[in-house]
Amino acid sequence: MTLEIWINQQPAATTATIKEWQTLECQCVPPAGYQLSLTLHGVGVQIELRPFLAPGDPTWYWRWNPHNMVGWFQLTLRASAAEQPVLQRVIKLEVHPDHIDPERYHQLIDDLQRCAWGLITTLSGPASRSRSAPDDQPQPSLAHWFALLQRNTETLEQALQRIARRPHSQPRPVTQRIAIEHARDLSRLHHDLGRTPIVPHPASAAGALPASVTARVPLETNATRANAMVRQTLDAYWQRARFLAAQAIREAERSSGRHALSAQMIAQQSQTMTARLAQLRELPFLPPSVQPFHATQPDQIIQHDHDYQLIYRCWHELRHTPWIDMTSQLAGPALHQLPRLYEMWCLFQVVQALLELPDSKVVQQQTMVSSDGSYLRHHEPFLQMQWHGLQLRLRYQPRYQPDADPPLASLVALDCHTHIPDIALEITAPASDTPLVLIADAKYRLDRSGGLPRDALADAYTYLGSIGTAQGQRAVIGVALLYPGDAAAEHYASGIALLPLWPGHTADLSTWLHTNISTTWPEASTPSP
């Protein structure tokens, strides 16, 4: 028995294709007595689509609009019935970008990972590290990641099969009601006597004692630090296997010959590893939510139990093999959402342009690099630099809010609204306590001619006039609207610039930054010898 599903009024094959913002319509008539479910999976995305049922119509309908989401997804249709085998149909869905060429989309992903790798390895090291340091630590290849995941997935499977027979547990006191004859602690008896109604104990005279009392009793639980390490390790390997499969699929599509065959093999086996790891994550002794494991030294159970030691080594090896996580909190679903993907890439271009300023020095960076990945903090500068006496503070999505009585040196909204630009560079001169601001805002949406829509300029003028000091002075000296176009850069006398920005075409951004800084502070661009 097979499931017949129709997609956009056509019988579905093994793959389907739509464009961003195009509605996907699915329909299926289930076998008698079966219930259906349709799930959509992608890198960092999992959606259970809600069915639409019409009275008298046996057909199940689903609709989904990807909006700005692009890339590869998997549709999984399942049919289940009591005491019957589960039926399943899997379809690969590709959502093509509509505003840009698909090849540019792949270029953007590749360049984002390359830039992110270089910046993370630079900023996570000492301030004195050479700017060429990323070349000394090349990004691991698909083959490197595949070998690591394949080797350690086998180890995880074998160790977990043995652990599942005797998982580590520990007693944890819980409060519950027990029969009074089993109670060892009657300290809460007065509380129980005050409860109404009381169910008297059959053997007590005139019902003087309750049949049950409240007591703290030890309860065995698997929510231990050792099992937290197991859960975190499985989650990390599962996530990396999913992402590796997506990368390999893209690599196979753009390659030919042996390289394409190798990428296809990695994609297929990575998908198999993903399924195996997903099954391991469902082991019953692993609670659905555990405390993150951050210990640099293993605890007693990990030190003395061979199988937990094996999993700890897998966790340790993964932790010390850096990677750019496109499914983390920083990226979210950025691999699929083009506006967010482009915004992140623009952010890294601004950082790179600042690092290329001659004689600049990184003072501090607030990018958090941990075993869980690298994240950007939104509420404080994540990069602080010095350049010829100027203090440069780069913020990602800062919030400029109206404030009746802020500190004198802070920047606020000059109107009643909160303003959140994508990227803000706050620059403070040595003789001043008040920074001036350069703003870069990423605009993925284009008009039919390939340029910026008119309403994008409205955002720029809003930033130009609505962010300033507590005394009411405007602080923004320039706004750059970054967009993935091919037109020439435009600079207006108001301080607004329209800069096309794309992999391989980033010189306009560096020029804009340097020109604005050197024009506002000419002494910085020509330091005294």
C-alpha cells in the first residue's frame, strides 16, 4: 500500500520545486481508517503542517508559504492506524530564490562561512594575533567532518547500547504522599492533620491519624550530569550531521566528475547518520531537557565508567573542532531565510573592513565562543577597537530607546520610538565623551529594476534624524543601505549612501567607512609620526 500525494495539482514525484513566496499546496486521500500527518524539515527548521478537512470530502489538504525561505527541505507524509503498520512517503522540496540567481545564493552561503571562519578564529584569539592567522587554521573540509562524524557515530552507538541497559541514575528527594506506616519522617504531620478532609487510618483510634502523610522520599532519576553530557553530545552530532548533509548536497549540485560523486556519497551517508543519531536521541533514559554540560573535567561517573568515557571523548573532540554553525542561535534559520542570511554576511563584511584599517587594534570582543558555539551579544558592543586615537565600538542590532533621564554619554532615540538598525559603528574621539554613529542596514528586497525600493530610503532618513544624545543633538553622521544589486554606488549629500554589496564586490563598503571616518576626524587619517 502506497501513499499518493499531489503537490500543486500534480502527482508528486520524489522531488518538487517551488519559488520563494509561492504557496505549496499538498493533498492526499488516506487509506480507510488511517490518520495523516505532514512534516517539513530543513536545516534548523521543523514544521508540522496543519491539515484542512472539509465536511464530506475524504481529501486532506495542507498549505505552506516559504516567504523568504529558500533551499532544500524534506516533506514527510505519515499515515497511521491502530494495529496497522505506519505508511510513509518522503519528498525532497527545493525552494528557489526569486530575487537573486540560485548560484548567487550558493555563493553567499559559501562566502558567509569563509568570512565567519576567518573572523571567529581571529577574534577568539589574542589581540596581538596576526591578521593572517585564519590561514594557519584552515576550515575543516567536508571530508574531514564526514570522517569525524562517521567514526564517532559508530562509537556513540556501541557505547549507548550498553549504557541503555544500566543508565546512570541518582536519588533526588521529592515531596509526595505515602502510607503512614511507610513514613520515616513525620515532621509534616501537623500540616497533614490540618488538611480537610482527612482519610483516617483504619487502625487508628477514632481516626486520630491520617492514612497517608506528606514526606520527602528519594526518587531515582536519570537527570544526572553524566546523562546531560550524553544528551548534549548526541544533539551536537545530530545537528552537525544534518548540516553536513545539506552542505554536501549543495556541493554535489555544483560539481562534476569524481568530486560530485564524492559529495553525493557524503550526503547520502550523512543523512543515514542523521537518522541513526535521531534514534539514539529517543532513548528513554535521556530526559527531554537537561542542564547543559560545560565541565572542563569529567565527574566521577565519567572517569570510572568506560562507556561514558567514550562518549566524553566524542564530546571533547567535537568541542575542540571549531565549526561555523548555521543552525545556532546566531544563525537561526538563516540558511533558509535570505534576508537574515544577507544581513549576517553584511555584518561580517563590516567587521572585515574595520580589521583592515591600517594600524587598527582590537581592544575587546564580546563574541562568546563556547562548547555550544559562537554567539553575538545584542545588548553590548561585540567588537571594540582603537584607530589613531579613535574608539570604535561595533554593535549588532542595538536598541536606541527613548529615555527621560539617561546617562549623559548614552545615545537615545530622539522620538517616541525604539530604533534597531542592523549594524551601528559608534566612534568616540579622544576629546569627546559622546560618540557619533555610522549605520549600515542590510536590505535584501529589491524592486523590479534590481535597485532598492523607495521605502528603503525612508528607513535611512529615520535613522539619520532619530538617534542622538540625551541633550537632543543628532549623532548619526552617515547611513549606508547595503543591497545585493549590480548598480553603481550612490552617495547623497544628506549622508545616505546606497551600496551594492555581494561576494567579490565589497570595495564600496570599505571606501565608505574610511571616507566617513577620515572626513569627520581628519587628524585620525593622518596621524603624527
